[in-house]
Amino acid sequence: MFNDFRLGLVLLENIKKAGYIKPTPVQSAAIPPALEGRDIVVTAETGSGKTAAFLLPMLERVSTGPRGGVRGLILCPTREIAIQTAQHARKLGRHTGMNSAAIYGGVGYEPQLQALRAGVDIVVATPGRLLDHLGRGTIDLKNVSTLVLDEADRMFDMGFLPELRRIMSHLPASRQTLLFSATMPPEILALAERFMKDPVRLAVGRVATPPETVSQAVYMVPSARKTTALLELVQRQTMESVLVFTRTKHRADRLARRLSWSGVKAACIHGDRSQRQREAALEGYRQGVFRVLVATDIAARGLDIQGVTHVINYDLPAVPEDYVHRVGRTARAGATGQALSLVTGDDAAALQGIERALGHRLRRLEWNA
Ligand code: AMP
């Protein structure tokens, strides 16, 4: 139970209001050592409840410790995750007096400067924009008592390692560091070794396994029929909220247009779209204005979208790990979901790689329509 953790009453009340009945495995494993002030390295995926696993101990520490300046810093790979995590921090931090702000690129500086001037206790930031603020002297990190590196493997994949090192040189050595990563490549472990103090290593659940509540299948489709197959699939009654993945930004755009032409309300999200467009697409999808969201891997990684009933791989990902991440977008926090992949003759090697990583064969269905 959450009551077993040494969390303040206000936080326990906020947890209740958020509708969390009992801690998820990652929360049970990470919250106690984090509350003791230990550094921790956690292997956990999006969907595991990892955000609350670091926000709760951070909120507890920041709200009960000495006041003044930014005391909690969360670094994450994308703007969307930064926005989402700051919202989560506001929800869990209600009535604690702690202010949270998201600092990310692709938008103007002024609103972020205003927030910083007004006083912020917890900052959720993407590395590039945070460094800009540090360079301009508009943020001071010398009071940070807890640092979170969220989705560390993703930040590494995106080439943020030099930025992370530079940011860490602005932080007090006495801070607590919590590192969360879906996978633990050697570079991340080296980072942990270099910048953390005797961290507790926690691995929650088996990595690279989609939630058991997701039913998975592949449709064997001739490549010329892929788009038709997708259109027919998304028009099925049960497809309430569908996340479709494509290999490239261009293919995402094209597919979203094709869906819209066919009368399916669809939006798309990828790295070439402006911040405003990405937010509008995501918000529209969350609200149900769009029934289908077409996405590329980078844009969708780490996003917490509730109520996705179906994930469809229009293109199989080249990396098996991305398959697991995609499939994990449905069936969040115990709900059930379905993941379908459209597989053509050219995908044999990719499919084999995915099945090897999963440790089992995927159910195959012939596309006969
Ligand atoms: P995350 O892995 O942090 O992206 O969280 C996935 C989803 O699970 C989010 O929507 C959280 O609000 C939700 N969640 C987190 N902790 C719990 C919990 N203890 N019980 C139920 N849902 C939770």
C-alpha cells in the first residue's frame, strides 16, 4: 500500500485522487530507497508507473527540505514527455506548494523565463533548452537536491550524452540521482558509475516484454495491399482509438492524409512537425477528436496516452526493442489492448528479429479481404 511509504499526508491524498490504489512493482521497488536518499538505477519501461516512482520521492524531499531555488530537476528526451511529466508533477504535487515547470525547445523563451522568474521548485527539461538557459544565466541549478534522468537510453540514442555531462557539471555533487531507463546499454551504466554514488540497481519485470494483456498478431499482406488493409482494419467497430506506426515521417504524413480522405479522423505526429502541430495532434487524439494517430517511433516514445485500444504497425520497426515500445502504448496500467502488424514478404528478417527478442512466435493471420 502507498501508506507503507514514508510519504506526507498531502501526497497520499493526491495519490488517492489520482485513482492509484496500490503501487506498481516499479513504485514498490524504487520509492523506499529513493525516500532514504539513495541513488537508484532502475530498468523500467513507460507504462510501468515509473513517472510517479520518481515524482513522489522527489516531491517529498523537495517539499520537506530547505526552500529556495530549483531543487528538483528531471531531464527527459522529448518535449512531449517534458510537458506530460510536468503535468503529472502538478497533479501529484497539488497543495504541497511546489511549483513545476517544463523547459523545452521549439517554443519561445518568454513564458519559460516568466515561470522561472516567478519561482519554480521542480523543473522538467529537455537537455538542449536547459543548456541554453544555463548559458544565458536564466536558471540556477546549484540548489538541486534530486536529479532524475528519465528514459536515459533514449537520451543516449538521441546523442544527448555530452549535454547531460555539461548539465551535471552545474549541479551540486551532494545531490541524489535517480536514473530510469528501459534498457541498460553499457554507456548508460558507465554514466551511472561516473555520476552516481553507490546506486541501488533495480530491474522491474523482464525487460523487452510487452504487457501480457496485449494480444498480438501479424497479418501477412502483399505489399501492394498494405494501405487497403490498414484502411479496412481501422474502420472496424472495435477500433476505438488506434495508434499507427510508420517507418518514416514521410510515410506518416502520407498515411494520415490517405486516412483523412477516406473519412477516418486521423492526425499525425513526427519530428518534422512544429511543436504546435504535435501538441494539437496529441491533444486531439487524447480527446477523441481523432480516432487514429499516425506516428514515428521517436515522436511516440515515452508518451503516455490513455485508452489506446489498438496499435497497428503499418511498417515493422527495424529494431525489435521499438516493437516492444510500440506495443506497450496499448494496454497501459492493466487495460487490455491489441497490437497488429502488417507484414509483407520484405519483412521476413525484421519479423524474425522481433520474434527472437520476444522469445515466441507471433500469431499469423492471412489477409484475405
Ligand atoms: P508511466 O509508466 O509513468 O508513464 O505511467 C503509466 C500510467 O500509469 C500513467 O497514466 C499513470 O498515471 C498510471 N499509474 C501510475 N501509477 C499507478 C498506480 N499505482 N496505479 C494505477 N495507475 C498508475
